[in-house]
Amino acid sequence: MPITADAAETAARILLDHRRRIVPLPALPEGCCPATTEDGYAIHDALVGQRIREEGARPIGWKIGATNPGARELLGVAEPFFGVLLSTLTTDAPSRFAAAEMFQRVIEPEIALEIGADLDPADAPFDADAIRRVVRAVLPAIEIVDTPLADGLKSGGPSLIADDGSHGRWVKGAPVTDWQALDLVEHRVTLTVDGALVREGRGGNVEGGPLAATAWLATTLAARGRGLRAGEYVSTGTTTQPVPAVAGQTLLADFGALGRIEIGFD
């Protein structure tokens, strides 16, 4: 039986309360713990709604998680999932954060897209070529994955979806409008911590590449009656293996022709 609207609102309230107090949550209690992906999205929608009403947050786009087979196996989900990027959790690079105000601080360098034209849900399904035609710019980004759920990524897909896809912060770089000659699948990305190389990856770590991942998102949203809109950002999934960060560290993601993103934790 699907989760009720009241239970979804209760679960969202609990997740936000633990985030605001920076207190780990062992698990959502019985009665409002999501059993399915759809339960997770019901709680997710309630959580985003509460942040809009109570925090003045404004949706600015989307994040995609579990964009490769290994991540999906780890999380126990059959396909990627999405979350909402919020203005209150977004900063421009370079950025510094208080480590004590977060839980896990998992760093994911991501290739992001800025959508330049609306996509009509009636035109679904979409493919990478359809996305390419509406991308205004490509930009480097870092998503900081963070959740009050004490088991972190082991909490399972439905609970992570409920917590806005375990979204903590999003740091974006300058948009690159002259990107069409770049091979976003083979595009190389490196991540250093305090000057030491710790990860290397490429756009193809996201299955099919950033454009294909965004086509999945657009098609999935269309099935829910939503469409990608001009001005929205899409953070398409991590290009490297994720890295947990701690206080005192400075991290630099180098996207070559797309620029760099530097973040730090105090």
C-alpha cells in the first residue's frame, strides 16, 4: 500500500528536523518509512515543499544519483534517481563550509548542464541528441552528498530518495557556452585533496555520459507530468569515485576546458 500524504509529510518533517539540528537519524520510524521508490518520491516532494515554504528555498534544477551500475547495486535500486537542486543549498565556486554543520560530506565532481529551452513532456521519450539541442551551457560542479540517515548510503534507495537524494550542497562553476566540440563522455576530471591527487575519472563514469543521463531524467519527469525548463540546471552524476571530506581539507576538482571547482571545510 502506498504511503499516505500525512505519513509523507511526517517523514519529511523528521528528516528536516534532524538536518536542522545536525543530529543523526538511525532510520525513519515505522509507519512513515518508505518501502518503495514511489514512497521515497512522495516524501521527497513533501520535504522540498516544506523547504520552499519554511526556508524560502527556490528550485533551480535537478540532481541525478546512482548513474552507474556499481552505485545502483550498492543502493539496491534498479535505475537512477533524481533530487531537486535548491537555491538555499547552492553556492558559486570557490566555497568553504563548516564541516560540523554536515554529516558525511561526500564529494562528487559532476558535469552539469544548463538548459536553454523548455522540453515538452509530450515529446518524451528523449535521447541524448534531444538534450544536446537544448543545452545552453556546460559547467563544472561539485555535489556534496550528505544525509542525516545514520547508515548513509547504506540506508537504501527509497530512504535516500526521500531525503532529496541525500543532497547536501551544490557548488557550481562558470558556464561554458562554447562546449559543442567537447566529448563529454571522454572528458577527463581529476580530484585533489590538499594538493594530492586522489581520484581520476571521466564523464563516462555516468552511464552513457551527461547528455544520456539528462535524457533519462527528462523522460522520467515527463512520466510524472513535468518537463525540463529553460534556466534549470542538471547535475548529472559523479565523474569519479566519491571522496569523504573532513575539517581542514581543501579539495580541487579540475575539469580541464570546463574549469575548476575548489571547496574547503573548516
